[in-house]
Amino acid sequence: MRSMFTFLLLALTFPALADGPSDNIPAKVRPIPPRGIAVPDAERKGLEEGLTKLAEKIAAIEAKNDTKRTRFLPDIRIHHKAVRYALDGDEFFDPKEVATARDMIAEGLSRASSLLETGKAAWMDVPGEVYLGYVSKIDGSVQPYSLIVPESWQRRSPYRHRLDIWFHGRGETRTEVFYYKERHNNLGEFAPEDALVLHPYGRFCNAAKFAGEVDAFEALDDVKSRYKIDEDRISVRGFSMGGASAWHFAVHYPDKWFAANPGAGFSETPRFLDVFQKEKLEPTWYEKKLWQMYDCTDWAENLSGCPTVAYSGELDSQKQAADVMAEALERQNLRLKHVIGPKTRHQYDPSAKREVIQIMDSLARLGRDRSRREVDFWTPTLRYNRSAWITIDELGEHWEAARVHATLDDGFTAYRLVAQNVTAMTIEFPAGTVDPAMSDRLQTFIFADAEGQKGQVVDRDGPKTDLSFRVSFHKEGKEWMAGPRRATGLRKKHGLQGPIDDAFLERFTFVRPTGTSKNEKVTAWVKSEGDRAVRRWRTQMRGDAIVRDDTAVSDADIASSNLVLWGDPESNAVLKKIADKLPIRWDGDNVVVGEKTYSAADHVPILIFPNPLNAEKYVVLNSGFTYREYDDLNNARQVPKLPDWAIVDVRTPPNSRYPGKIVAADFFDEAWKIKTKKD
């Protein structure tokens, strides 16, 4: 068994801010990750030879076609990928990392040999820190994570353990090799007795947003497939950038955790960038609306359903994150538990740390509360649409505040629901969770809209004998009615609501054009931006984007992927097939949006829309994720930059902030149509 020791790396507490005002110049953006050091030829040759041997071992395991072996292949492939990325991307930043890469290859070879010979993953049978991997649904890439397994853990024990998710701090050189060295035999800031601690890699440096958010859930699911986890004793925690991640997961998924423990970091965009970057913000109206996606201060009332203990050093400038959250909570008549380390800067004070441990342990003993009689939930988007037993199915209008306040009366006879900007919702309790006292009495639902509309709906079914319960409602005009809305065409719903960046939270495929276009400026722009999107996915999201020629797109691709179509209807065969079914008309001469017409010779539409070939998936035109190189310099900038559609004038060259001159942009309405002036 590996010897275990605890140490605190400075990398764990990298501040979330970057270099201050010097990073506010879009024309002088430094690359992240930066360019690495030169690797001596002999060292490079040795690593290449090691990778070849490891690839041969991986192929030998695959050739056995034995699921008992192949299920553990990601635990080996993460070693190969880490070193391959570092070599191909010039991502060694310290000579010691070359030695780490050799260690990774050696461990990968050892694991592969053991798996080949015994059919078992021996690294899974010991407590301590273990480095594991999974295959992501987004791009098929293998992604690493680190797990701390307590000494009390036993493989055959039926006991289900508490699990804490710990999000790491900002690290501009935290590539897979760096992460492996950082996590190797490191228990981290907290290692609660009898608990597992998941340290997600988070796809590099994005504060667990976008693909980083998906990474945390995919890593968690992978842990659950290997170890017995108590679903009611999972928490989210972190420090610095990791504190920002913890705030994000707490307010957006308040029903999933027994507690949240954010430390330092940031919790919103505009005030943080003003204070820490001294940045003069001049957002467009749609950028300002899109801040709502990740500004946790807007979502503060959701913490009524998630016990939260924040930590800050008294002298830490990042105490601002908890301070602004406390202000937001006060407006909801909630008081934040904020533990402050006296005379402490950007680190944990020992006495404050003990207090945090005591509180979190107490909350873990209580576990997640599944029997709440009252739920408050706020959201501006159906991407995040549920808390406890309330799911919001439709909004009146996206990016306007939507709220549900739901209570069950003392007699278990009626729900009272106050809704704002909500047109459909579901109440659901899974099997075994309905209080038997509710019996068949629970059939009455009393609605009160924020707009003053009231009504009463009776559900004739009531709870079922397995103590489950589910009922949906929708609004017809001003009246609430039982049952889901009948499908009458496209409508925004969870997972199909935009904005453009939403397409990259699920499996996607870049579709490049093989035809030719008469518009040379557009052709050049498409080639440049398409190549950039592939490159950006590799450097910032640590995966190889799936790329197909338009002539090679299969029915399986259409069924399984969001299709990102590059080119115009002349050059891209898939786009030509669906062009007349999109809300923006685009032919060889014009781009038409509502009553506006733009020349197709020098304008390109960017949009997201349900795929006409498969309405359960998106189609995206000419865009990767929308934040650019300038935004890499500070995690608070990493928010969606474009709404559901935009028109780009390609006569203005792309830069570190925009893909060209944005001459028009907006959200589609709830039926995925262009908004009219009246709207």
C-alpha cells in the first residue's frame, strides 16, 4: 500500500484572479496554458518509446474483448493521454514534469500488465489516493480524476460512505501531468474520516463550468459505479477557483447535496471583475442577461434548500465572494454561515478549519433532507430547472426571472404553489418517498401567479401504492390545468433551450464542409474559425473534438450528437439539406433574419436550434463555445458571450474577444422563432 501523507501545495490555492489590469488588454493576451519548456531530444525519445509500449499494452487488452478488463482501460489510458498531450502541445513547464511523465508511463505499464495477466484492477483494492479515469459522453475523450479512499473502506462491506467533492483552485499550468503530480499521494485540504473525497480534474481551468461542470457529474457517476456511496451524504466543497465551483454547484443543483462548503473564489462576474481586475465592463444587453447563467448572487434563494457554510480569510481579497452572497441572501431573509479565519489571507486558518470540519461533519450525520415540505426555486433557464420535488418544465420567457414557491399544508391535503414566469411544472416524489400520512388525500393544488392569477386544480390520481407521486401542470392562457401540455410544435425545454454554449454540454460533432462557396471571405472565415474551435477544445477542454466531413455524417451521428455545421449552404451538404427549415434564411446571396437582410458575401449567421433531422438534438452553425482567449485570463469572464443567434460581419477580423463584428444578436422566443419588434 502506498504511504500516505498530507501536504498543501501552493497550486491548490492559486487565486482566481489573474494578473490584474495587465490582463485587460485584448490585443495583448498571453496564452493559457503558456508555452512550455523545450524537452531534450533524448528525453523526448524515451517518452515516445514509452508511449508506444503503453499503446501496445492497451491494444492487447482491447483485443481480449473482455468487459471485465476493458471497463478499467480508462484508468490506463489517462496516463497515455496525459503524456501525449504534454508532448504534442509543448506543455511541460518544469524539468521535473518530464520525470513525472516517465512515472506516469511506468504506472500505466504496470496497470496494463496487471490487468492483462490477472484480469483484475489491483489499484482498486487499496485505500489512499487513487488516480482513475472515465470516458466522457461529450467527446469520447478519457478524463482523469483523483479519489481519496478512507482507511476504513472495505471492498465487500455493504456500508455506504459519505463523499465530498473537492474542486481545485486556478492553475494556468495544471495540465494532466501537473495534476497527476499534484494529486499523487496527496490527501488534500480535507480528508474526513470514513469519507471518500473526489477531486475532479474539471477539464483544466474553467471553474467547473461548461464541460467542467459535466466532468464533475461524470466523475461522480464513475465513482458510484465502483464504490458504495450514500446518495444522501454527498457534498460540494472547494477553495479559490474551487470555491467558485462550489458556489455554482450549490445554487444550481441545491437538491443534490447534504451541504456546500465554498471557500474564497468568486460568485459573480461584474462586481468581481471590477474589484479584482479593475476592468471597465461594457457588456451588450444580451451579455448582461447571460451573466445570470453563472452569477450565483442571482440564484441565492436556492440555498434555502442546501445547507451552506462559507469560509474566508479575514485579509483575503477573495472574501468578496462570500460577502456579496451574504448580501444576496439577506435580501431573501436568509443569513449565511460564514466562518472567517482571523488575520488570514488566501488560505485556511487552523482554528477556522476545525470549526468548518465540525459543522460539515454534523451536517453529514443529518444527511440530505428529502422530506422538505417547502421549496423555493429560482432560475432564468431550463438548463437548471429543478429543486427537490419541483421541476420547471416551461418558462414564459427565458432570461427573465422565474420562481416557484411550493408548500405542502399541515393536513397533507393540498399544495400551494406561487409561480412567476412559469407556464408548466411537475411535482414528483420517487417510489418510497411519499409520507404514508398523505395517502389519497393529496389531490388539491392551489396556484397563485405573481401576476395575480389564482386557481385550483384537482389531480384525480393521487399517490400510488409504492409511495410514489407524480403530477404535471401547464398553463392555458391564465388558467392552470392538470397534465403536460400537448405537443404542438417546437418549444424550449430542458436540454433544448440554448444559448449556443449549451450544445457543448452533451455529445457534439464538428461537421466540416467539403464543397465550395462563391463567397471567398466567408470560406476563409469558416476555415479559420473552425480550426480555432478544434484547437480551443483541445487546449481549454482537454479533449479531441469529434470531426466529420459533411459527406460522412451518418444516421448514428444525427441520432447521438449535436451537429456543429461549418460553412454555408453551398459548401456544407448537411446544412444545405436543412437550410429551409431554419429560422434564419441563408442562400448564396443573402442572410435574412426577420425583416433584416445582410449580404451573404461578408456575413455569417451563428445559431443554435433543434436539429430538423432530429429535434431531440441541437444543430449549431459556425461556432464552438463562445468565450475566447481574452476570457481565459480570468475565470469570472468565462460565461456565454452570444445568445441563441448572431450575425457576424466577417470584414472585421476575429480577435481575442469576438469572432468578428457582431451586427445583430438575440434569443429565440419560447417556440424557437425569431422575436418580432412587438416581442
